[in-house]
Amino acid sequence: MVFALDLEGVLAPEIWPILGERFELPELALTTRDLGDFTELMKRRVAATRTRGLTLADLKSVAHAVEPYLGARDFLARLRGLGQVMVISDTFHEFSEPLMRKLGGHVLFANRFELEPDGLLKGFKLRIRGQKERIVSGFHAAGYRVAAVGDSLNDLSLLKSCDYPLLFRPVEALRVEFPSAPIALNLDDALRTLELVAREVERNGG
């Protein structure tokens, strides 16, 4: 059994809005809940940082202080007792590696930035965009059943390709896409649902 989870919005707060507030840049505060085209969203974010002259080090000084949601580390530890835990997110390794250590050091699949010599953001490598379903397919090929947890439209391909989608405080559009999927409003709810899934998979020999 594999549990594939989004990071921001499920296990921890969204990092970009925190950056937007800290540096007083509204363009940074936008998320996939506001703009569904992630590539366009990232271009706007990168342009905003360059206009202000913010380096990756500046951004990391704020991003690395982000704390997980209360109970998130224990939630993942409980899941790890039921199967493999993978975090598959449109976040960036440079922002979220410290956050993953705070959560217990689980595997993170994420994107990376491209930098200018002076540390300004030059661009980004979307290693996850369009690859979530491929990652899930790899788990399926290895004989695993996959449960996925997501909250926004950027999790759509992950949720569609898994065996057991779980919506976590989802945007309305995600509810429409998955009208029969269970919904969790907190991590306790999510854990109860995923424990039931794990028991079902075990009964069926998966």
C-alpha cells in the first residue's frame, strides 16, 4: 500500500502566500486555488521576485520557518505503519526540504528552481507537473495499490490515477470532479478514512 499526499494545504500551510505577505508582493500570494495554470502562476511569481530583487536565499529565509500543521508528523507516522508514504507536490525542494525533515523525513517528489549567478530566480524545472500519474503508474507496476490525498486542482492527475482518492478540505471544483470521493476536513478524519482503505486492501490481498 502506498499513500501519496500533497504537501501544502494538506500537511502544512501554503508557502507562497506566506512569502507574499512577508515581502508585501500580492503576486507571490496567488496559489493554484486562484490560478489553475501552474506554469503561468510560476512565471508570475518568478517575475515578481525579480522585480523586487529577491534572491532564493531571501525566500528560503522565510520558507524554512514554515511549520507543519499540528498533528501532521504523527499523522504521517501512523500512515507509515500501514504502508509506504510519499509526498508528491508542486512545491520546490529548495523551500520544502526542511519542512519534510520536520514531518519525519519522508520521501518528497517536487520541483526545482533555476538560478542566476547572483541568486535571483531565473526559472524553474517542473519535474512533477504532468508526472504525478506516471509516478502512480510506477507504483501500480510494482504491485502497489495507491491512496492519494489532495486539496486543489493541481492534484487532479494524482487523484484520478490512484485507486483511492481522498479530498482534503477541497476547492469546490475538486468536489465536482470527484462527487463520490470521501472528504476529510482535518487530519484525524483523513487518518480514519485511510485506515479503512488500508484494511480493505489487506483483506483483498493487496
